[in-house]
Amino acid sequence: MSAQVAIVCDQCGDLGTVGSSPERARAILSGWSRWHGQDLCPLCRFIAQNRARMAATG
């Protein structure tokens, strides 16, 4: 029996995928990203990017 890791969105808790290592699991995910050390699903990534843009524009 081998160990499995789950990639879960750090904002909303959405389960992205399960794999044999974090690198392999992240390679499978489409639209997900690492943002300041967090795994973010596509929706949470979009929200975080928009918040950052709004903060930068004042």
C-alpha cells in the first residue's frame, strides 16, 4: 500500500485531486495555482488576483 496526498484549495476546501506526491498531483490539476504558498482552485485564484489588483489601484 502506498501513501497518497490530496491537493485541497486552501481557501474554499475544494478537493482538487489525489496523487502519489504533491508534484504529481499538482501536475494533473488544470487551472489551479500556488499563490503565496497556498494551493488555490481556479475560482479562488481569480478572486485573489482581483483583490490584489484592487489593492494595487487604491
